[in-house]
Amino acid sequence: MPVTNDDIAKTISAYLDVYPEDTEPLVPLLEAAGGSGASLASRTTTPGHVTCGVVAVAPDRRVLQIRHRSLDRWLLPGGHIEADDASLLDAALRELAEEAGVPRAWVTPVLDRPVDVDAHVIPPNPTKLEPEHTHYDLRFLLAIAPPDGDADVVLQLEEVTDFRWTPLTELTGRIGGRVRATLLTRGLPPNGLAPGKG
């Protein structure tokens, strides 16, 4: 069953229960999700739609970043929701597998809601006939535990040119603080991340 506007509204509401200070930039998304308009899971919906990303943290507290081909900058893995994604988390897991080759068997969600939602404007893309629009990027915190202890990343070269594992301490801004605080409040040691709920 595809992701619905109701799924998005419930996820954003659960997120704002924890981070009420983020309400203002997400009001347009909540209003659109509560209406009878176009699907916010569709990449063609303007003036904004939802995307899903991941903060993938390895047991040694390094975070996976990818070098995006068209934007030519370091980003967290993620992307648009597809029609066959069963949930928002499912979309994030699929994007991680597609962009970096990280299988779901290595992944455990640390939270059952996003750790961060970033609203940012995407410039117009005439070649894709896309006007300027807003991406509401729901970022899920995942613990990555490769069986041999070393994540063998396999890049999707159509979209990604490189990858790196960055120390968690170098993940800056609001998202870095939230990820570190989440892991600390769950008492997760530097090695051996474990799942949690929240």
C-alpha cells in the first residue's frame, strides 16, 4: 500500500510532539496533508512534497555521506518516495540500499520517527520541467551493523560519485546535535549501537 497524506501527517505530528520548535516551517506541509489535495509522496506535487533520508551510523560512530552527482556536494543518503514503498521508513531504507548498496539486513532503526525534518527549497530544473519547490526531507536515524564490521559501500553511479564515513562529531548543525543527544539518551555505547523506540 503506498504512502498516503495521512501517513505523512501522523509522522509529522509524532515528530512535532518531540520537537515542537519545528512547527512553523512544517505548517504548510501539515495543512496540505490534512486537505484533499495531491499526494505529498509524489515527486510531481508542488509547491512541495516529502522525501526520505537517513543518518546511517556505524558502530564506531561514523556517519555515511554520499557525493551527489548533480548537486556536487556531500549529502546524507535519501531521495523521493516511490509508489511501491510501504512506509516512509521503507522509502528511506530503499534509498540507502539503492544509493550506497547497504542491505536492509545490516540496518536497525534507532527511532520509529524521524530524528530531523529539513524543509529546503529546490531550484527550478528546466530539463526535468520542474518548477522551484520545497522538499520536506524526513531523516531517519539508523544503526548500521555490517556482519564483518566493515560496510562495503556500492555506489549507484548514476546519482552518486563518492562516499565517506564521517565522524559523528563532524555532523554539524541541528541534526548533528539531535543525533548525538538521541544516542546519548538511549545510553548507546561508542560500539554496538542497539535499537530503541521513541
